[in-house]
Amino acid sequence: MNKTKSIDQALEYIKDGMTIAVGGFLGVGTPEKLIDAVIAKGVKDITLICNDTAFPDKGVGKWVVNKNVSKVIVSHIGTNPETGRQMNSKELIVDLVPQGTLAERVRAAGAGLGGVLTPTGIGTVIEEGKQKINVDGKDYLLELPLKADVALIKGSIVDKKGNIYYNKSTRNFNTLMATAAETVIVEAEKLVEIGEIDPSDVMTPSIFVNVIVE
């Protein structure tokens, strides 16, 4: 099966109203070409799962500026003033999740778990509306899995089967997002033949990848 497609072909998987997970941390490791292509297509009403909303002119921050998103599920928004402005003016729903909890909720979706128990948020606004479970005398919050319709990730080196190597910190949330979506689209910085990536360097196995965009 040939997974390599053009950006236009990859965009056929992305529709209005979808939940989309995007790899990256402050834009590092974010698939910028795919981000721009979604803007050009005019996809609307996206629910975005990402670590943060980057900057107004970088990464998923451009989606916020262009109002492609209606809701973001992120750990912080401090580097993108437009996200805060839209949140305060009720133009955008912002669901702030502690960073470790966010990562675990995505991981839980990828692992097929029903959720994770964490003490993070007990006694704060984070616990509002959530189920508490007591284990050995200690309270935990039940945090539910976060799964997406589509994940957009970026690989430093990708082979034609879809095995991915990430360079240094670009790995961040990409490996998690790649496990927790129905369709995974990877933007390859460098596309190589099958076998050119040492098996010990594969960080996301090809089984998770549906589409490769060079």
C-alpha cells in the first residue's frame, strides 16, 4: 500500500467539525505545511488537541488567528495573546488541562484505556464536574481519554512505509498524537526508502501512520 500522497490528497481526510490532534511544543515539531494547507482549504469548527497554541504567526497559532478552531484542549496559551483574547470574548472555547494530565489522556486513548487516575487538580477548579475515585485512602480524579479524528504530526526522517524518526526535541507530543487518532498524517522533512532508518531509531512505527506527505 502506497501511503505517500500530495498535500491536496491528504486534505481530503480533513473535514469541518473534526477533532484534530497536532504534534509540537511551541511550534517545535509541528507540521507547518499541513497547518498552512488547512488554512488554505478553509476548514472550520476544529476542536484542537495540542500542547499549546504556539504563537500568532507559528504552528497551530495560525489556526487560532484565522478562526479555523472553535475549541482548543491545551496545557497553556500564554505565548499566543490572540488565544486569550478570543477566550475572554467568548469567541473560542479553551479547555486548559495540566500538561502531564494532557499527555496521559492522549496516551490513554492510544493505549485503549478507559482513563487515568491522577491527584493533579484535586482541590482546584480542575476537579469541577469530574469523578473522584478513592484508592487506599487517597482521592484521585478520573481523567478521560482524548482521541482525535485526525492527527497531524511531523517526522524528521520518514520511510515510505511510515516508520518515523524525530530529531531531538521535535519528538515531544508527536509520538503520543500518532497513537490517538483514527487517521494519522505525517509531514516528512526527509522521505527515505524502506530500511534506511535503523530499526532502533524508529520512534513511531509504521502501523500508526496512514498518510505520508513529503
